[in-house]
Amino acid sequence: MKVIDFRLRPPLKGYLDTIMYSQGARRDRITGFHGMKPARSAQEQSVERLFSEMDEAGITRGVAMGRTSGPYGTVSNEDLAAIVREYPSRFIGVASIDPSDRRKAIAQIESARAAGLVGVNLEPGAYPRPLYADDRRLYPIYAYCEDNGIPVVMMAGGSAGPDLSYTVPVHVDRVAGDFPRMKLAISHGGWPWVHEILHVAFRRENVYISPDQYLCGMPGTEEYVRAANGYLAERFLYASSYPFLCASAYLAWFRTLPIRPEIMERLLYRNAGEFLGVSV
């Protein structure tokens, strides 16, 4: 069975300067919160070991997200495109943007698409100047993506902002309602607002949910799984959030969940391929 890991950040280029690699003790402590052991590839910052872990688990490709962040660091689209060019069979790239200047942001999207990146990753609450997802300064970017059929990934959960107000799902609900033709995937699954974000996905059919690390060992696991087994079967995106969780160990754990066997392939692979418009 093919597998697309929808959030997998390799130990390469600009990723090594972000806190997920530069602050290894912090990363490994968070790994322990989920009841998992750190990935050796992350600790050794070895892409070769990561590939071995992916092969061991049967992970076909990982989705590498760009980042333009204040507290967490930045991964440029140039670095991301270089990673995808060097390892095209391993990674799918999703660009980041600087939303402070609308024209600059749209130019970044256009150049990223020309470089082979397939979507846009937004992290509103983690920008150097934090924004709510429904901040009107982001609306021209949403409109451009909707008009051009560009899928949008949004980090809206976990520590995605200076306080919990930045992850309250009502902001996502407003965006999804105002741009109903824009496919919108929620990284970190809106956690800890599990019931609320699942209701947003129930009422907004353009919303996809990817709980990634917050599915594992955290309150709300049963609710995410119940939704995936039901109305969210075609809009649930599997992701490990590597390097916070070991890609191979997380997949082995995911396969133990009480998920209907007939939808497992869709959750692990097909939903992500359809969302991003790629074949693997």
C-alpha cells in the first residue's frame, strides 16, 4: 500500500536551522509527551537514515512544508525546491509565503509553482507579526489560491500562535465559508479544539483535517478516528509531523487504530494525492 506522509520535514538545508532540529532536547521532550521514542534520523540529522526509516515503513513520499515564521524559524521556497529537485521520488513541496505584502506574496506563489511546489502553507499565528486565520490581510491570498485552484495548508492547532485564541476554529470556519472552492487542509488538526474543528469540517466540505502528531497519545484521538471512519473518510490526511514523531514508528502505531480496513488506503495515500493534485 502506498503512503504519503502529509507533514514530514527532512534534516536538510533550512530545516536544520529551525527549532525542530536546532533545539533537539525540546523536540525529543515533545516526542516523549506523545509516548514515542525519538527518531534516530532526527537526532543524527541524517537524511540517509530517514530514507531507511521511510523504506522500512513503506512511506512512498513525504510532504515537506515551507515555513516563514518568527518563533519557529524559516525554510525558504528556494531551499524547498532544491530538496524536491534533488529527491523527487521522496518529497512533495508546499511553499510558504510572507503575507505582509500582498503583491510579494502572490509573486512568491507564482515563482514557487514554477519551481515545482504544489501548494501554499500558511501559519498565521506563527508569523513574526501573528495573524488570525480570518485576518483580512490574508484574504487576497486566499482569493488568488481559490481562483487558481491552489490547495492551501494551514497550521491551526497545537502551539500555532502566541496564545490559544489563534487556534480557535471559528477563524478557520469563516475562511472556509468565504472561500468555498478553496481546498483547505488543517495541520495539527485544530487541536485542542477537537470537537469544534471536526464540526467545521462537517459543515465545510472544502476542509480537510490532518491531526498529525496530535492524534497520537493525546485527548481527542477517538473523536478524530470516529470522524475518519465516517463523514471525514475522504478528507482525513495522514501525517506523522516528523521529526517530532518517528515516521516509521508513527505509521506502525497508526495502523493499530480501529479504522475500517476499506478506507485505510484512502487515509494513508489517496486523500493526500487528490488534495495536492499529484500522483505517486
